[in-house]
Amino acid sequence: MLRAEELVGVVFAGLSALVIEDVVEGGEVIRVRARTREEQVPCPVCGTLTGRVHGRFGRTVADVPVDGRRVVVSVRVRRLACQAWSCSRRTFREQVPGLLERYQRRTSRLADQLGAVVRELAGRASARMSAALAVGLSRSTALRLLAALPLPQVQVPRVLGVDDFALKRRHRYATILINAETSEPVDVLPGRGAVILEEWLRTHPGVEVVCRDGSLVYAEAVRRALPEAVQVSDRWHLWRNLCDKTLAEVRSHSACWATVNPPCPGGVREQTTRERWQQIHNLLDQGIGLLECARRLDINLNTVKRYARRGEPEELRIAPRYRATLVDPYRDHLRARRAEDPAVPVTQLLREIKELGYTGSLNLLYRYLNQGRAEGDRPVTTPRHLARLLLTHPDHLRDKDADLLRDLTAGCPELTELARLIDAFAQLLTPADGNDVLLSAWITDARAADLPHLHSLAKGLDLDRPAVNAALTLPFHNGRTEGVNTRTKRIMRQMHGRAGFELLRHRILLS
């Protein structure tokens, strides 16, 4: 069993540089009386060792809590006299390196702990967390501690990741630079564009590879500042561009594949969509503008624009969610009643099925009928659903989804060709030697196919061909930059209302 003196040495091991004279329990506060050791220390000016005491004074500092209570240390510190006659400093106050720093009211280990808290939580959140840890700290003090933390020295990486993020969407942006091999933030630049990135690259030589998205602005900046550097386009953005073009192609061929899985006849949503699409396009064919169409039909202008952009009403389908509901046991009754009398009120149907045991609400019945579930047992395929099936790896498709995809593409030769091109492009996204040659063949096939939207994708790939080739053959990517951007958005949400750029940059570089 430890004796009292040994127990004090264990609990307050961080104060081992001092001589602990007494420990007093005072309710919520534990007070420790201590003094510095009687040892010679070097003069801060000339470095001469001295132990001559000129006087003593007291310092009161806070230490890390013990047993959930604050710890206050009262230290007797010596004022020493330098014995070197040539020294300009006659007396000086004794410091305890690693424990007591000049002008500080906290021990170094408590300051380190608070620094870790404010680095993650910043102002108000740090104050709340510190109170839970039995340390008094205001939000303003937390921000001062955060601003006082030293930033790491800028180490110019060999592989640089570049991306931008919004300080205020559509108004102010910033550019973030990271080490694409280690994910460490390198710098945060106020603004975005070629000029600011080019200036940074010229003043920080040593970058050999730059990972970026498809921005041609950043590409031009790198080309001017580092003409010998290798630019790598982001593979995720390449795949995203293909996804957007796939959806556009599927929508443009909806007249072919929609006949394979037609909507349920008599569905309220399907019928309303067709009627509204026909009304809007009839007015547009007469030369009537979008705003006048909205006024005549008494619908929102954005709705008119959405219908006007679609060449076929099938492109506007919204697949119903076919989950089990309380209405399912009464589907046959609803189907028979609506077949006998298509104009039967929903409230009448509600009364009838309630007599049969229905316990749901009127809103649930409304949604059930509007989705067409009373007329059919399967959801309507939408362009977005078909695009997702085309873009999903065949091994990850369920059997029924694979069968549906096969049926839908069988009725449209263009979609069959699109599926083949998607599969070939997906294989190129695994970096390997020779993928640049395969990409040339893929672009040739895409241009030869009757798929206009893929033609624009092929044109965009050719505009940034060296960076795309590097993305498909080299292991570097911009994914780590996107991860740092995600952390940056979290930091901005935490600092909402007090997120000045300098403080934000400080937190990003410390993260």
C-alpha cells in the first residue's frame, strides 16, 4: 500500500519538477503548495549558472483536474542574481521549463490539454466541454488559445491536391492545398482562380504532381507556374460526368424502353402527368412563352420549365415506393370498386374498407391510390432508376434488377451500346498501364455510337486529355482533398457566425 507521500507523488506526478509541501482539500478545489528546487539555473542572457537567491515571490497557476475537481498550485519561485559581472541582466525570475511558462496562469500540461480541446471545438463548444472537465474557460479565451497555437511549417509536398470550397455560396470561395499522399493540409488561400494558385506555386517550388478536379482554370495555373509538373484529373469527377450523361441518354430514349414496363393504366399520377405535359407542349407549339403558359394553366413557372424540358411525358415519372402498408389487404376491393365506378370518392372508399377492418388514415389511402398501387403490383421504371441500374456493377445487382435491366435494354439498341460503353469506362477507372490507349479506343467507340450526350463527354475528355491519361494510369487521386473539404465544412458549421477567414484557416491547418 502506498504511503501518503508516495500517493501525492503519483497523483501529482506532473509536478515532479517542484517540491510539494502541502495538499489541502477545499471542496470543489484542491490547493497544492509547492516550491522550486534549490538548484542552479542558467542566466537567460549569458547562460552562467547561478544559485544566488535575490528574493522570492509567489505564482498561482491552474493544473489538470483531479477527481473531477479543479487543482490550483501556489508555487514559491526564486528571483536569482547573475554572478557574471559582464552580464547586462542583474536579476531574473526562475522559470520551470515544461511546467511553468512566462506570464502563463496554467501549467504546460493543462495548456496542452486545452489546446487539444479548442483545436477540435473552437469557442462556445470548448467552453462547455471545459466546464464538464472542471476547467474554467470562456469562449473568447478559447479562441485566443486557438489563435496562439503555432501553425506547422509549410512543407511543400511532392504530390499536391488542389480544390476549392465556398465560404459563402455563390459569393466568396477559398482554395485548399493538401499533401495528396498524407492528407495533411498545406495551405488555405483566400479566393480561387488561376492567379492565386499560380502565385503560390511560384513561391513554393518542389511540386511534381498536382491532383485536381476538371477545372481548366486550375489546369492553366499549373501549366503556367509548373510546366513540367504532371496534372492528374480526379477519377470520381470523371465517373460523375459519365453518370450525368447516362441519365440524359436514358431520358432521350424513354420512348423505346418505357414500352417494356408501362405504367399502370388509370393511375392518377400518370394520367395527370400526361395531361399536363400535353397542355404545356400544345401552348409552346403555338409560340406561347413559358410565363404565359404558367398564367394560363395557373401553375408555377418552374413546373412549366420542368415539363418543357422533357421531350416525352415518360421522362417525368416518379416511381412510387412499393412498401408494405395497411392498405395492401384491401387492394382487391379498391381495384374492383374503381373498375365499377372510376369517379367513386376516396372518402367513400375509406368508409367501405374501414368496415372491413382498415385502421389506417385517409392520407395513407390517398397516397396509395395516387401512386397507382390499386391498379398494379409493380413500380413504374423511371429514367433515374434505369440509369442507376446501368451504372451499378453487374455483380452487385439483384436477380430481379438484372432481369429488368436486360428487358429494358433489349428494346433499345442504343441502350445496349450505352451499357457496353459504361462497363468499358468503369474498367478504365482502375489505374493501370495502357489505360490511356484503351481510352482512345473508348472515345472512338463513343463517337461512333448514336449517343449524342456521350459525344460531349468524349469532347471534354479530349480537352483535358493529358490529365485524364494520368488519372487512369497513375495511383494518385484527389479523394483526400475531398475528405479535407468535408472536414472543412464541419469546422465552418461549428464556427457559424464567427468564422473569419484567418481563424478558419488556422483551424484547417491545425486539423
